[in-house]
Amino acid sequence: MKRIVIFLIMAILLFSVGFGGGIMVGRTWLNPEGATSVKIEEPGPVYFVGDFIANLSGAGNHVANFKLSLETSSARALEMVPLQVGLRVYATRLSCSSKTGCSTT
């Protein structure tokens, strides 16, 4: 019985080493493109939107506090973001009057 257990452990160990080695050889030496690598893009210009606090539930002290930043594709897009944000804030202020009961100022 002891020989069978040792044989099974050795078989599983050798299979694992062989399988892992085969994957490693296949990805490095047998790959026609050479070793695989991950290309990481450089981040674009970033626009800081602001700090936000969100209440996650109606009762209790469950609050999420985070800072939000927006990555843009180019410098031209970065120049356009404050204009778009300003227009939306202005439109929100116009639509929330004392008649509708909005508390946004």
C-alpha cells in the first residue's frame, strides 16, 4: 500500500512539472514571435473632476468618499472637458428653480 501511495504522488508531481514546463517552453522557445510581452499604453492627459461623497444606504454610517479623474485621449479633448462640464452645471442650475423644488445651487 505504501508503494502505491508513493507511486501516485510521484506520478502527480511529474505530471505537474511536465505540464508546467511544456507551457513555459511553448510560450517562450516555440513561439514564432518570440517571448510574449504585454504592451502598456501611456496614459493620456487627466482632468480632475472633484471629490465626491456618496451615501450607500438610507440608515447607518455607510459612506463612500472618492476622488474622480477623467483620462482623455488628447490635449484637445482635455481642453474641451471644462467647457462641457460648465455647460451641464449651468443647465442644471437653470432647470432647478424654486418651482421644481431642486436643492442644487
